Amino acid sequence: MHPTVRFASQADATQLAELRWLSRSVKEQELEDIDAFTLRFSTWFASALTSKSWHVAVSEEQRSMLSGCMFLREVETVPVPGLKSRAWGYVTHAFVREPSRNQGYGSRLLALLVGRARELRLHELHVWPSNRAVALYVRAGFQSPEEQRAGPEPDEPSYVLPLPERFNVRPDSALKRTGTAGPPTQ
């Protein structure tokens, strides 16, 4: 049976929080209990949906159980002379539950978001996939920075600057565990 693929609504917040939780490492899960995370995620999700710049595709199994999700963030750019808009999209948090993997769910979720990106007239989509997911995005037409540079009209491929962990803000629950606002001492 094929799942239904559709756009998420606020009613999906709790299940989306669970999918996000399941996608993270045990080390990350230990930083915040699931109930606190679900509350924080649900608050964020309500704001994200209201902003109109987040679009979330979900796959839904029988009995309204979500089996997967993929997020698209519309990013406005600084205005360019002669162009009304040059917004682009960031595809992120693609996750499918283990029993439903390798059955085409990711392709269907991505197709829904690519369709939305076209409706929004986004200039391009960016993704930073896991090694395991690269094939999904290549099949959909995504190009690596190397392929972009080698093309007939090379664009400006993305470069990423990873910021040290000490600059990341941790949730309040981590503060309770360490007793400090900074990173754990080593």
C-alpha cells in the first residue's frame, strides 16, 4: 500500500516532533526529554507554518500515522537589479521511518516539494544530504558543487562554514544538566 503524500498541517506537529526526535543521535536525545522537545518543536512548527516560508511534505500511512517528512525553507535574497525576486529553497530534515525506507517515499516527498518550489518560482534548491541520501537527490537532478563549476554556465556553488559547537545555543534542559550556559568543560 502506498502512503498518501501531502503537505503538513499544525495537526501533524506531535508526530513531526517524534520523527525529528527519531532522526537524531542518542547523544542528542539525551540533552532534552521527548516531552519537552515535543512542546518546543510544536511551538516552533506553529510559527513556521504561519511564516509561509516553511513547507513540509509528509507521507501518511494507514490510521493517520506519519511515516516520513521533508522540509523546504524559502530563503529570500538581497534584491538584485532587474529581478523581482531571486529566492531559493533549502531542503532539510528528510526522514523516513526504518520499516518504510527504500520504497520510494523519499522520492515522492521530494517531488511534492520540488513542485511547490516551482509554484513559488524559486531560483534553485540546495540540500546537504547524508552520504546515504545522495543518490535520491542526484536522481532528482541535484548537482554537486563540482558539477556546477564544470557546467556550461558555472554558477556560484555553495560553500559551508561549520561553526564550532561552543557557539550553538543549547535548550534549557541542557543548562540544568551542566549548570552553566557555556559548553561542558572538558
